[in-house]
Amino acid sequence: HVPVPGVDPQALGQAFQSNELLGFLNLFSGGALANLSVAALGVYPYITSSIVMQILTPVIPSLKALSQEGELGRQRINQITHYLTVPVAALQGWGQLTLLQQSGVLPGFEFGLNLSTLAMVFSMVAGTMFLVWLGELITERGLGNGLSLIIFGGIVASVPSLLGQGFLERDDLGGLILLAVIGFGIIFLI
């Protein structure tokens, strides 16, 4: 819910209502993209970095040797993955802001290497690294895979409002009650 600096929330809301692609992308960010939140990138840059490291480990001899050193080697590879996450998040943030600017979400915004753009990208990178840290804390505490829980929570948080909007727009009270019963049934089964 904390937006990056320099965003016009009204123009942002209008753009997301008129563009279905942006609405679809917003679903996977758990609603953070519609607010252009500092957490709009989610933990996806870290996942991308992890995939890159998994691909590079068998190819680069020093990484392969590091992976065979046991727990210390895995910790070092994890540290390299965290370092790789920062530039990946910066590039993904830049790309996301470029897409939004070209879609008319950031009207009157001078996009380039200026202070406001760098502040937006830096805020998004910081939000991603905070979520990665939070995910690792969840994992360390033994509550499950923290990153997966963060992704799941982000997606699930926006689903009820999307489904509710579909039923409420048609004034379908019976459908809304059925949805609530199914939701509670699933929670009960889990």
C-alpha cells in the first residue's frame, strides 16, 4: 500500500480500469502494481536470480566447485544470488515503469536517468529486498517456504475482491453467498 514517490493515484487507477493487460499483471503482484507500491515487483527478481544461478552453477567451474563444498558453499551461492537480485530487480523495475509510462499510467512524467526515476526504481528494489528478507525469516522460523507463502498471499489477497466485484456488479446475492460457502468449505478442508 506504500506507493513509490511521484505517482498520481487517480491516473494510475484509471489506467488499470481501462487496460486488461495491466489488470492481469496486477493480479500476480497481489494488487501492488495497481498502487505502484514499493512491493510491486514482489519476490520475482529473486526467483529469476535463483534460476540464473541454478543454470550457471553446472556451467561455471568455480560455482560448481562451490556447490560441492557442502553447507558453506550453498550459503555462498545463496549470498551471490542475493547480490544478483539487486540488478535484476533494478532492470525489472525499470522495465515495469517503462511499460506503465508507455501505457499512459505516468502522464507528464519525464522518464529517463533523472532523480525521480531513480527514486522510483530504488524504492522498488528496496521493496523487493525487504520481501526477500521477510521470506527468509519465515523460512528460518520453520513456518514453511517463506517466498512461496509471500507469492501465495499476494495472489490470494486479490482474488476475493475480484470475484466479489464480478458478483456484486450483477447484484447476484445468491452467487455471493455460494462463493462465501465454497470459500469457507475450502478453508475448513485445508
